[in-house]
Amino acid sequence: MASQSKHSNEGSEPTSSTSGTLARLAEQSQLDFELDFYSGILERHPCYIDVLRAQGNNLTLKGRYPEGLQVDKRLVQLRPTDPLAHYNLACSFALLKRTDHAIKTLRRAIELGYRDFRYMREDRDLDSVRQDPRFRQLLREYENR
């Protein structure tokens, strides 16, 4: 009995599932694409620091503050002496109006070496704590060193 030859899909039209995926990707914003892309990487490599940083930033830009907070907490666990990780965690707390945690974590970031005080004064993520007297005291305390 003769067997039928098998044809490859090379050069043929994309399947309907491929077309659907491509159409969905084409309609997706760059930010949404990156969120999906980085999520896939983090599923395979949950401790990939650079991807975690980018994912945390993207979640914040998207307004997904509770998820961004979880990413920032994970970064601080992985990099406990990293001043930028602590600064970003303080920003996440501030965005969620958790002022006490934000101030405490911001202090820790400064103790670890974060020194961009001008940016701290302008960073929109810190708007909810900027008028807190503890924030102003923290800046006065460390800016003069």
C-alpha cells in the first residue's frame, strides 16, 4: 500500500490560530506587549532582576500598583542592599497611599545610598507623601550630609 506524501506548511498561509495571535499582537500597545513578554520570561526565570525591574516599571505605568508592589517586594528580597530596589518599593507604597511604609522604605533606600534628592522632590510616584513632614525631614536630614 502506498503512503500519502506529507506536505510541510512552509510557505503556506498562517493557520487561523496564528492569524488570531498576530492580529491580537498588532492591536496591542507596546506596554501591553512588554507586560505579556516579560510575564512569559518571569514564568521561566522568576529571579531575573533586569526583567523584574522592567516589569515593575511597566505595571506602574499601566496603573497596576498592587502587582507592581509585589514585583518590588520580590526585588528587595533578591537584592536587599540595592538602594534603587528600596526606592522603587517606597514609590509603590506611596502610589497605594501606604504612607508609613513609603517613608520607612524611602529612609532605607537613602541609608543604602540612594542620593537623587532632586528626583525625589519631582517624582510623581511620591506625590502622596511629599507633604508629609517626615518626608521633608528625611530630605533635610540627608541632603546636608
